[in-house]
Amino acid sequence: MTASVPPFHPGSPEEPLGYDPSAVEARWRQRWVDRGTHSVDLTNGARPFYALMMFPYPSAEGLHVGNLFAFTGCDIYARFQRLQGHTVFEPLGYDAFGIHSENFALKVGKHPMELIPSNIRNFRRQLDRAGLMVDWGRSVDTTDASYYKWTQWVFLQLYKQGLAYKKAGAVNWCPSCKTVLANEQVIAGACERCGTMVEQRFLEQWFFKISDYAPRLLTNLDTLDWSATTIQAQRNWIGRSEGAKLRFRVLDPLTDAGSSAVAVTTEMRTAGPEIEVFTTRPDTIFGATYLVLAPEHPLVDTLTTPMQSGVVAEYRARAAKQDLVTRKTNKEKTGEFTGSYAVNPATGEMIPIWIADYVLMEYGTGAIMAVPGHDERDFEFATVFELPIIRVVAGEGQGARTPFDGAAYTGDGVLVNSGAFDGVSVGEGIAKITAWLASKQAGEAVTNYRLHDWCISRQRYWGPPIPIIYCDACGTVPVPEDQLPVVLPNIPDFRPDDSGVSPLARHEEWYRVPCPQCGQKARRETDVSDTFLDSAWYFLRYPSVGRDDVAFDPAVTKKWLPVTTYIGGNEHAVLHLLYSRFITMVLHDAGMLDFEEPFTRFRAHGLIIRDGAKMSKSKGNVVNPDEYIEQWGADAFRTYLMFLGPFEEGGDFRDGGISGVKRFLDRLWATVRDADPAASADPEVQRKLHATIKKVGEDVPSLSYNTAIAAMMEYMNVLRKGERQPARAEVEPLVQLVAPFAPHIAEELWEMMGHGTSVFASRWPAYDPALLESDTIELVVQVGGKTRGKVRVAKDVSQDAALAAAKADSAIGKFITGEPKKVILVPGRLLNVVV
RNA sequence: GCGAGAGUGGCGGAAUUGGUAGACGCGCGGGACUUAGGAUCCCGUGCCGCAAGGCGUGUGGGUUCGAGUCCCACCUUUCGCACCA
């Protein structure tokens, strides 16, 4: 915690008599616990409202302002809903497994099992201090066996449905650290910790078949009340694209090897295999002059001719050695010819088959038909290797022979050099050519998704062991549900080694177990699961915390789920939210949930920045919430965070700004203290009060916290204008409006005004629409579109009367020269006189 | 490159269906109370100008009685995805 001390002025700011935030806040923290204010009756609570926030990773650094910003925003929303008469369930827990904790533990030389509990204690202290309405009786800690028992159970449900399977997948491997790395840990092809160049390894991994759910995950998005940016991100990630799968017949490599002069005709019968490609542009098939397979494509061995086998093997080895990130970033085209040819089903011509790393095994079929005339990447490749480029689409002003000007033409147009399809538009051509090729058994229309299966294996220590046992006789056997949890053993040597498998694989005493089916010697799966699995179902657990016999109780789940409102960061727009939706759908399909979308409403909050940059230790601009809360109180800090800017966009943290919010709370305190209990409300003040109740009541549910606070400040200025003495009736509702933002002081003031129960047991004040308007208004007068002044007139003034009033006003009248050409009256707003 | 968003005072940010641009707060200036003020309270504060007035929402056009808001072109910038065929 260096360089994070904000430049406070020495000495505490002076507070109005009696207002000591730390004393007030301590008192109410205790009362809330004593009175059980935040523990919810899940069985009988009326009008259930599940307010969810994204649970934090309990780091050793402690709570980040970003966390507090998100939690406060959620808490305000939840407290507001409570004042609306809902029974609000606001749980919070800890997402404490994963590579972050593990790496940190390795760095400081402590064991995560010792580190995490102390981090959690510190988090809990900070969270309590912030005044959140959290029901701590129902918290979760993903690293606790009572929780991950059910995470393992979730895995088994997927396994049962055939949605969990094992296959070899590519991972990043650091040969120096001897460990698997996540893509984010690879910086420019090197390991982020030691700088060694990272390689690719193929390891057997467990996957979840989320790709089966791609169409549903996509179409359901239309039914969700979510932030538009989040929906968009999911759409892009799922990446639906329509096109065709086309089959290219391969010429027999043995027959044709080395005889490039052979005349190939469509009549030539060959016994070779077929290559399937995916394309979104089947209309351009007449321009497909070669095929490209991913280096990892299973057909490469069969296709490679003896003459080419040396260079191909070398190229494949190089591609395999390269890490995944660099391969996808490096755009220079490389590749090798396999020596084989295929037949273009449209032209009947012989085209060469290449391999190149710009074709990815994980997308489509791992093979493409290259149309260099109309695809930029293929154009680059064809240029490098001098392959033929044919025009098959002509845009405006182009013809069949228009040369390419150093680039592919990817625009719209009509087909040319395409036999019977010449003159057909691109759009029509896609459908017609697909149908034509389908009639020749050479392909069919398909929809492809970018989303690929979710790899959940981690060759690491700090996670829930995957509940699988391998038996020589019975094969892969799931751990029976009644034998869960598979407890993660406390081992001192949890550092990964060069074996490429989890540290647990070094512990024979742990992984040697009898087969649950036959009793013979067997071994446990030694990989642990991805942290995203822990968080993909935690919201199902909260209401059922304490139940050791089920993951989630059907009755309580039916009452409380799906989540009413989820508020969280858009950094989880894709993975966490998508995985949660997937797991929910799977459990729904298994008949365990009666809904298939877990989060009815989701809102993404913005990011807090400071000095124009994201807060980070390396930039030295991190704010320590403890110091601010100590200095200003949690109420002021909460309100200030919300006042920085629009909640959904984030804000710029400036040290000086909090004083304005604190002053507002001080004035609120003084106003209650000085209020005259007997006086009746001043009509003008009351009008403003009702306008404020309306405004705040509209702004809070739309998360416009900054403008809600501004409105309350504005009201305070009216209330105390010229040091007037306030009437109690004028300030009492304001205390209720402030309550969601600054709950401690609101409780204290509510009590000071003689209420025996919590302000949160009161109901949100109502406003009287009749009080909002007065009989006269200030009408803005423009002359020729320029504002010249304003006149006070009756609310429903006629145009003529308004014009007369404007002329009568000397400051305005002098601009009205001659007879007006046109007069526009916007009732209640303005008058524009055109001269 | 693709997708989504954002450009408004010294600063963070407000602005209903197109209808007083700059709410609210910070900062700054003046005053009151004070031994004192970095506390509190009051008043002021977009820019130019003594004033009348003029000019102002990234740039250039357009629509309109009237544009921060709508349309066209462009510039800058943030975030996400990125050789996705």
C-alpha cells in the first residue's frame, strides 16, 4: 500500500454538532446485526426480490474501490426495492479458487489454504464497514468443501447428459515454469513471469459441450432485459454465420504424385478422400483456386506426397511449437504445398492443396476453399506463393476482366466467370450455387458458430478436483454422487512441474483409489476444474446455503429464482454470464429448474478511473477505501462514489470531490436538528420536495444515481436558502430518499425524528402530482430563434396574450421590430417570435 | 479490420418528444462571522466586451421558426473481439 495515501488536509473536517459518522455508523452496524435487519425470511417473505452482485475474488490486497463501487450501486438498488415493499435478498460470497490465488501463494511462499481464510476475514471487515445490506447468514466460499461438493455435482450432471467429454486440446506451455498458462498470461509469445517463449502442447482435457447450446444461447438473448452492450458482446462471441459446407474430392496422391503434367478431367475416378470446407461465400466457388488445411488437420498425413513430406513435417512442427497467441496475431502468410490436388466441384479443375497456419483447426471444418480474388487473406497468401487469382465478382464499373488493384474485391456485385451463374447477384448466387452444389452431392447449407466447447481442465492445484476415476477394467467412471466431495488434499508442494499434469498427480496416496464399480485398483483424475465453473452456478446456491442434502432446494429456488436483478462488470459480459446461462439451461433440461435463463435483468456498471487511467498498483493510483471511510465515513464515501458519474459508465475519482457530498450530509444532519416540528411546509418548498421525490424515485431504478443525488442537493439548497429554518415535514421525506445511499445517517436521523423502527421498514414517500405545478410559469421568449428573456404568465396562456406580454417587456420588446412573420408557442415552454 | 460507445466551462458531469446549454458538485473570486480560517454561512463564476451586444456543445455541411439532440461526410478517443473463412 505505497503511494496510495490520498492528500488529505490535516485534521478532520468540522462536523455539525452531534454528527460523528464513525460513531453513528458503528452504532447502526451493531443494531442491524442485533435486530437481524438484513437476514431474510426466505420461506415467508412477501414479494421476493433477488438482488445479485458479482462475488469478488478475495485478494490479499483487500477490497478494491472498483468492488465497492459495484457493490454500493447494487446495494442502493436493493435498499430502494426494499423501501418499495419487496422482501429483498442480497447475498454475497467469495470466488476464491483459481490461478490468481495460486500464483500469489507461490509468490509469497504461503499455502492458499492458509492465505484465503485470512483474506476473507479482511474482506468481510471491509464489506461490513461499507454498510451493505448483505444477508451474511447465506454466504458462499467456493473453496469450502460444502460448496465445491456441489460444483463437482454439477460436473456430474453434465457428464450424465453426455455434455462432458475428454479430448486432446492445445494449451500454452511454459518450458521454464513447467506449467500450463492461460492466454492472458502469454505476453507477445512469452511467459509473463519468466519471459521464456511459450510453446503449444496437446493435452487430454475435459470439455463441456456448450456448442450444442449455441443456437439457444443466441436466440434467448432476444428475451432478456440486459444492458445492450452485454447482449452485443454475447452475440459476437457466439458468432453465428450462415454459409455452406462444401466437399472437394481429392485426387489419388499415389497415382498422381509427381505427374503434374497429367491432364485431369472430371471423369477421372479417384479413390482419395474428401475435404470438407466451410464458407460463407459459396457464390465464389468458381474462383476457388486452391484449398488450405490447418496444419493440425487430420487429413494432412494422408494427403502429403513423399516428395513434400519433409517440408510439411517441418512446417507442422514449427506451427505446433508456436504459442497460440502469437500464431493468431502474426498476420504474415506462411504455408506449404502438400503435393496433392483436389477437384473444384464447380469448374471440375484440379486445384492444389496447401497447409497454412492462418487456417484454424478450431473454426469451421479446419479447412477452407481459398478464393483469392475476393478474400483478403487468401489474396495475400496467393500473392506470396504465386497461386492463380480469378475474378468471379464484378462490382460497379467492373467487368469479368477488370484486374485486381493489389487487393481482393470483397464488395457486392454480380457473378462473372461463373458459368451458368454469370450475371447473378452475390446475394442470389449464394442460395443458387449452394442449391446447385447440393444437387451434385457436393455440399449443403449450414449455420456455423464461432463458440467452441468450454475447456474446464486445469493442470493446477487450487481448484475442485474433477470427480472422475479411471479404471483399467471399467474405463472412465464418474465418482458416485454419494461419495462427494472429492476433497482437495492439503499438500505442501502445490507448485506445477514439468509433467504437464496437475500437482495432484504426484500424490499417489491421494489418487490411488478403488474403482467405484468393480473395486479394482484405479486412479483419480488429477486435474481440477476451471474457476468459471464455480461461478457458473453460485447464484443457485445462495438461497439454499446450509442444505447439505441438495445443491439447491426446489421450493426455495422456485420462489427466489431466476435472479430479479444482477449488476456486475462488463468484463464478465461473455464468459461468466454465458457459462451461467449454459449451466442453467442444462439443469433446466435435466428437469431440475423450471426456468432456463438465470438472470432476468442484468445491468453492467462502468469503471472507476483515476488520473485518466484504470486504477492499478503499477500506476500508483489505487485508492484504499479504508482510509477514505475512516476519514469521511462510509455514508459519504458511498454517496460520493455514486456521484462521480453515471453508474453504468463509471467515473473519474478525484480526491477533492468527496467534500461536497460530505457537506451535503452535514447539512442534512443540521437540518433535521434545526427543524421546527410544528411548522407547516412552505408551498414553494413543498413543490420542490414533491418534484424531488418524483425525480429520485425515477432516477434510482434506472441507476441514474448521480442525477438523483444532484436532485437531493438541489432540494437542500432550496430548503436552506438564506439560512431559513426548515419545517420537519419538509425534511422528513428527504431522509427516506437519502436512505439507500447513506443508510447509517438515515437510520440515525429517522430515529431522532421519533421513529421506533428502521427507516427501511418505512415506505418510499409518495408525491402528489397536483402539487408539482404552479399556476404561473416562466415562459422563455425567443426572437428569431435567439433567447431574449422570459416573462411570467399564466400556465395556459394563449399565444396572443403571450406575445403581448413579450412586447410589453422592455428588454424583449425592443427586438420585436415590425409585424411578426410567424409566432410559435410551445405551451408551458417558450414563445418564438419570427420577425 | 469488425462490433459497441463517447467527444459539452479550469475539472467531474447535467440537459423531456428538437424548445432557456452548462443542473449538481469540485475548483476559483468576493463577502459575513472570527484572534485566526484550510471550518461554517451568503453571493458570484462558459468565453470576449466598460457596456449594448456578440460567440459558444470535436470539424465541415444540411434540415428546421428553433439543433448538444435529427441527417450526410470527416477527425479524435474508449472498450470488446480479432487470420472466424
